[in-house]
Amino acid sequence: MSYLIKSTSGLIAVRLTDAGRKRLSQGQLNFSLFQLGDSEMCYDCYTNSLPQSSGINILRPEYNAQNISNSANERNKAHVKYPVPITAQQSGSTYGLLTPAHAETTVYNRAKTRGFFSSTTTTEGSEYSAFTNSTYVHSSNWCFPVSAMTGGTYITLLSGVTNCNDSSTYYPQPGDFLLVQYDGLFSANTPCWDSMLPFDITQANPYLWYQFMSGATSANTASEFASGGNLTGTQIYLPVGDYLPNWASTAGGSGVHPYSASVNSIFCVNTLIIPSGPMSNYYGATTPVPYWSPGSLTFENNCDISVADVSMWNMNINWTETVAGADTSTYGSVDTYGSSGYCGTKEYLGYNSNSGQFDTTQQPDDYYPSIISGTYIRDSFSKVRAVLPEDQKCIAILHYTNQTISNFYGEKFAMEVAGTQLNGYGEAKNFKICIPWLMWHKKITASAAINASVPYDPSTGLGDQCEIGQCFWVDPPGFNVFNEVGVQYIQSNPNPDMNDPGLRYYHLWDNNPVQNLTGENSKPNRVGKVWPDFKIITFDDEEICAALDMKSRRNWTLPMPKVELIEPGINCVGGTLGGVITDPPMIAAQKQLYVTYQLQNLSGMTTGLHCNYYNIMRGLDTTMGNRDISVQFGAEFPYLRPITMTACTTSMSGTGWQAHTLKILYQITALGDRPSPDQWLDVDVTNQIGGTHTIGLPIEAKNLVTGTGSYILGEWNTSAATYYNLHDYINIPLNNSQEPNLLQFGDGYFFFGNLNSDIMATIYEMRYHVTLNSSQFVTSLNPTWSSTNKVRVTEIGLFDNNKDLLAIGKLKSPQTRIGSQQYVIKVDF
């Protein structure tokens, strides 16, 4: 038992009793009556006690003011000892009626930035730098020498330990992830990035992920190195499963890569070694810290309060369709992909079955207006392409799942309209997700080129974008899309009781205006949805999903082209042979065409995943005869350029991404069927690239889209088409668990970026007014009271109709009962 502290306590301190808590657990917490009491007032103890009654100490309200436990020995009634009667004439009537006045209050706060990056400007002008201390990575002091980039699936790494004034270093272990920053800027005697690794905003470089398949130690034996291990204490050679760049002479040599001429390890690119999953394996290994310490229940020590924090978000990319080009008779199907356990979330949020829900967004497809969905993207010509749930191959789910006890994100993300909240806290504009390493094909704004002699327009989308990284918002700066589109809902078709209003979400946008949309109608590009009540984010843009997936082998996104059926020979390409679509109209109308593409790199860097957007033509039209296929690209290749292009630096750039060959992938299925992963045909159309392009040399974006930017599939080139095999470019695991340790699609578990959000909670107050007329409750049953005294109230009891004390309120000092008064009793939930 303790006393109220007068300097800090509110006027009335209220606590549910044991009886109140039991009634709450039974769903029977109903306050109806009150009693005033002056039980802790002594009117005649001192001659001056009344003027100094503010100095009288009042006991705190206790949980066991009434105990109705099933254990008889625990029962207790510490009721109002001296209830104040309503009137002097009715001294036995002490209960008054409570007046409900319940209230709802919203409070806001700002969660700290969580993620792998610092967003303050650091060395080399970087807008973002990756944290490299042990909270985030195992090691940042290994580098990948350019001279060792000779292909294969084994990587040679050099340690910077000799420059770190440190006698030890971390040796990679099986399952550890390896991020390689292919910037080619640092020497083999790399600095020790023991605090921050710069991600230079002006260096739009490939950032590729690998996973170690065996581990290293500090041992130094030639036999160990030969099979993967250590050559010296500062050099290791380990399998990573996926194909590595090849800058050797057989792949183009010094004429291709600006740093590959040296036979010595002069140049060495940075790496980060990140722990294997799941989150609890490393990042969340120190949680939970229990609220109850081992001795607290025996009262030997105080209770510990956990504030253990996990500094990054989880990310799981759930695929529900096998990636194109994977023959499942040889390679692992979608059943072997990581993050498969999140398929239920994909269904629940309306990304899987068409019939399960109604999405209030209702966005029609610009080419097929009858196709309507709440998920959509825009192609290279700003046309809306609606994505039906059954066509959604994958989503990336960002969530904060760990064993921390503290609730760092409150009840939900705050999504209030800008300008409506004090100090801006709680407004949707403060929600932001940043991916500093992403080369986003919609990015059209940046700072000026470093090399002033090179003409530069950041809005062309033709290989001259210097700035890497992209952030995404619910309420992006410079747009009114948050107010225009507003809140949306997923509603259940089988259960109408859920639909008032449904699962709440907001769209997630970039900050790049859609090409050809200006003025009031100008909008950014949508990429996903934010579910504030679940505190999760879904990227449903399938190209962003591909870039986020470690297995895709690229950190750049690719645009969706426009696909049309045309009369054979109309574009003067390939003659006027029979066409690709030759079925009679009634049969063709029951078929559909899938089209995507791949840009392949023939030297140096490896080739990444094909474009993860599938362009679908539903119900093929041959009423005017046989048809060829036209694939047209717009100006959405801001980072595609030869590696030697100097638009962004004054010397050899090494920035952006490079390709030499363009292949169109297509498949024809029955209407409504999904494509088979092993039935994609690829057609090399590199010879149709116009402008100044020379076959065999890197493709410039301006040549890729020159003229109409169209590439034709006709009988003349599809007759030589071959089946697309993804394993030729990405080392995908064999089926039947033959390669269980090889990195697979969906295997990542963390979000390599930053997330900012304001948060909120709603406080529901069970409020009751205790209203006292001037003629009521002015006498006392306290034996120390006399009619010459005014009643001094010390407690207020709240009762149910059974007169069980459910809550007790104590006043920090006795309060004089005078005139008409009203007390407000609050119980928060």
C-alpha cells in the first residue's frame, strides 16, 4: 500500500478493482451507481485540520479494493467506509446514479526510421550510407577484386583486416548473404567500413546478391582453398551458387571494363556480409526480454521492462507461379520457392483469386476496359494495365515481425490529411519507404550531370539518368493523389458482414509524374498498397518485386511495352509471310497471347531476370487475316547505357546497366489459362534495333526506342524460335531438393531499405459524470464530522447494480463539498 503523490497525481486516481477486472473478463463490466466517501478524513483530530486538509495524505486506489476471487481466503472488501448520504433525511440512501459520457481520443507519434541506411549526407556526397556495425552486418571489410571476376560460381574475396588495426575478421559461413557493390571505385587496400558504407547517389551501379554455400575459417591450407576456403588469412575462395561477372579477356577484357586491364588486384569492389535468416537468427536473437524477471514473482527484485529493438523490417516475396523459363521436370517449381508460407496473406489481401473479393479502386485497363482491378501499373506509353488477382504472380510483403515486446508502431500507421495535425505528426505525408540502390525505370528527375560537356536531360528516359535510388509515399510531395484517390477497401464477396467498410488500404506511389499526364490530371506511378491497420506494406508492382528478389540478379526494373497484332509485312520487316497468329477467327478468339522480353549482357556483368511484367492479349482477332506481333518500347530505359558512357562522370562511368541482345519471349495459351513456365519461346530481335546500333556492341537506349521503337515477330523469325531456358542466365536450383542450399526465388527475409511512418492509437475512455446538486451529499456518516463542518470527499466508488465495487477513485487531497459540483471519472482502454 502506498499514498498518492500530490505533486504528480491527477485530481482523481482511478483503478479497476479485482471485482471489476473479473467482470471485464466475463463481459459484464457495467457501471451504474456511485458512492461518495470521506473515509480518509478526520474532522476533529486537530483544531486546524479543516483549513489544512490539503495536507492530509490519501492512500492510492488498490486492485483489491474488492476481491471476488474463487479463493475464499483472497476475498476482500475495502469499500467506501463512510459513504456520504444523499440527504440528511435519508442517511441510509448513499448510492447515486452515474451518467455515461464516454469519449474517444486519438494520439499520434513518430516511429523512428528503421532500416539499413542512414539518410544524412555522408562522405563522397552520398545521400544514403549503409550501416556496417554489428547491429546490421557481419562484416563490411571484404572486397571483390576485379582481377578475380572471371565468371563461375566461386568468389574470391580479399579482407581489409590489414588496414583495420584489428587482429580478427569475420569469415563468411554457409547461408550468409553477400551484397556486392559493383562500382569499381575502391582499391584492394579497401578502407575499413566499420561504421558506414557510402551508397553514392551519383553512382547508379549494379548491386547484386549472392549466398554462401560453404564457409571459411582462419585456416591457411592450399587444399582447403582448392575446394573452397582460405588461401591466406586475408583471402578466401568460396562457392556462392550464382554466376559471377566475367571481365577476363575471353569476355572482352580491358576493352570492355575500365578497370580490368590490370593483372593485379588494384581495384576491388565493396561487399557486405549479412546474416542468414530468419529474423530471429540474428537481428532478433536478443529478444524477447521478459517483463517479469526471474525474481519478480517472489518479490526479490523489480520487474524489467523490455525496450529491445529490431532495427530493420522483414520482407517476404511470395510467388504463386513458377518463373518463366524454368522447366520443372529439371528445375525447382514454385513449390520450392522461399516465403511460400505467405500465400495466405496474398489471398487474404486480394492478390490471388478473382472471385473472393471486391476492390473499391475499380481501375479499368486502357486496352481492355472490361478488365477492372484495384491493382494496376502503367506501360511505357502511360496506359493503365489492370492486373487481375489471378494474374498476380508475386507480391513483396513488408512487415515488422519479431519477438520484441514493446509495440513500436502503436495500433496502426497514421494517415491523416496534410495540414490537419499539430506539428504535422500523424499525417500521411510522413509515410515513406526508400530503396537507395534501386534503378527505377520510371525515374525522370535528378540533379544535373557531373560531366557538363555531355548533353543531359534527366527526363528523357534514354540512358542518361545519373541518380540512383527511389522513395515511395502514400502522399507523395508535389501531388494531390492522396486526397483525390483517398482510402480504399477490399470487401469480401462471401461475407457481406465484413464490408462496412472492409479491409482498409491506401495506394503507394512514387514521385515521378506519369509521362503525358500534366496539370490537374498529373499523377505519380502506383506501386503497391499500405495497410495501416495491419501495419504492413505490399509491393504489387511485379518489376519492383523482381528487383527486390535476391535471385533476380538485377537491381534495375524494366518497363512494360505495348503489344499489338498487325498485318504481316506492314512494317516492312521480314516480308509478308503467313504470320504468327494463323487460327480462324472463332478459334483465335478463344486464345490469348503472353509477351515479355529479356535484355542480355554478353560480356562482363551477368544477365538478370527477364521482364517480370507479362503483357496479356485476351481473345486474339484474326477477322482481317493472319497477324504478326508488334512489341513497342517507350522511353523508359533511364539507366540502360554502355558501361563506358561518361554522362554521369568525367571519366569512364561504369554506371547504369549494360545489354547487347534483345529477345522477345512469347507464349500462346487457351483463353483464361496461365502460361506454362517451360513453353515460352524466345526470338532474337537485336537485328531490328535501329539508329546507330552495331550488332555485338552495347545497346544505347536511344537506339532501342528509335523511330517507332517497334519489334516485329513474324513467321520469318518465329519459325526459328527456341524454348527459353532461364538457367542459361541464372543458376536456378534443380528439382527434388537436389540443391537445397542454393539461393531460390523468395529466399530473402529482410527489407534492404528504410521505412518512416507516423503512428497512432485510439484511446477509448469509459467516462462517467458524478453530478451533485447543491442540496445533495452535504452531510456525513463519518463519526468525526459535525454539522459545523463541510463534507470533504476523499474517494468515489463505482458500482454495478449488485453493488459490487468495480472501480475506486481517490482524490489526492480531500475536496470540499460545496454547491453544485460534477466529477468526471475516466477508465481508459
